[in-house]
Amino acid sequence: MSTNQKPGPVVNEWARPYWDYAKQNKFCLQQCNDCGKHIFYPRIACPHCGSSDVKWVEVSGKGRIYSYTVVENNAPSAFQADVPYVVAIIKLEEGVQLLSNVVECDPYQLEFDMPVEVVFEKLDEEVTLPKFRPVKG
């Protein structure tokens, strides 16, 4: 593997549907059939009530920036050409939080609690990454 190639996600079997849906430009999370709460990161059982009765559901893809940082130096790495870029914790409308990138914006114009929506970046035939962009208007 070239040192310039960006690493991709490690996909375990219970998380595979998340990545398969992303390849279809669908943003899906697990939801517990017993307590009704959404789950992220993918798991084999609900972290809220312990039930193993979970399903995959398409969700809004909308949320807000909970916290973020602008990466200005990442040398030497495969991400050096991307600087500056944003790594953020996104709090989704469904109540879960996830780590992602905020794209399609000036990274220095972001604000805490700014509304964002999911967009998809296809890396290759196997991996499409859900990322977020500020909601316009």
C-alpha cells in the first residue's frame, strides 16, 4: 500500500449494512425495536436497554455541529493535501452523535450548533463516506 493512500474504514459484519447503505447514498442507523432509541456506532445489541432486537432505518441525515476542529497540519500523512479540513462531532436529530468531516464550506466560518446535512463521498467501489455540509438558507 502506498504511503499516500488514505486509510479506509474497518468494516465488521454487524456494521456492514451501514456501509452498504452509504454506497447507495442512504444514511441509515440502527434502531432498537424494544426501546425505540437510535444507535450509533453499529452494535449487536442496544446500549440503552440491552435488547438484541435492532433494525436498520433510514434517518434524516440532519444534525448540528456539537464540536469541531480545523486541522491545519497533518504532515506527513495521506491527508496532507486536504488541509485545512474539519473534523467534527455531529449531533443528529435522532439523538446520536458521530465523528465526521464537514465539507463544502470555508472551515473558518463554521460555528457551534450550526445545522448540517449529510452528503456522500465515494472513495472507491467499496467505500462511500457519509460527511456533512452546512445547511444553506
